[in-house]
Amino acid sequence: MKKLNCNEVVDNLSCYVDGDGAADLRAGLESHILRCGRCRAILESTRQTLQILHDCEPFPVPLQVSARLYSRLQEVLYSK
Ligand SMILES: [Zn+2]
């Protein structure tokens, strides 16, 4: 199984949250997230954000919302 670092996990978080992507990638994401508190926190906040958006809107999350969310996450990660 491929070992991922934190940046790769964040880059591929949308695959994980959306339930798509290769099985190998998803397994790599899952094992990293289990071991890494920081990525787990990012995953949880991403899921909560998507859930809130989902509860308010009976539509799929607009692409630009996801894009903004992920660029904000990347800002947080890369500014450290
Ligand atoms: Zn991590």
C-alpha cells in the first residue's frame, strides 16, 4: 500500500470524502488518517462543513465551494 504524507492526504481528501478514487489510494488515505491526528482533524472539519452545506441545500456542494474549502485548508497547512 502506498504511504502518503500529510500534503498528499489533503490533496486527495476530496476522493476520500466523496468515496471515489482508486482503492489503493483510499486505503493509503485511511491508514494515514488513522495515524495522523492533524489529517483526522482536517477530515472531520471537511466532513462537517460538507454536512452543514448539505443540510442547508438539497443540491450537491457546488464545485467552487469545494475549491474554496480546499484552498483554505492548503493555506492553513502550508503556512506552518
Ligand atoms: Zn497527516
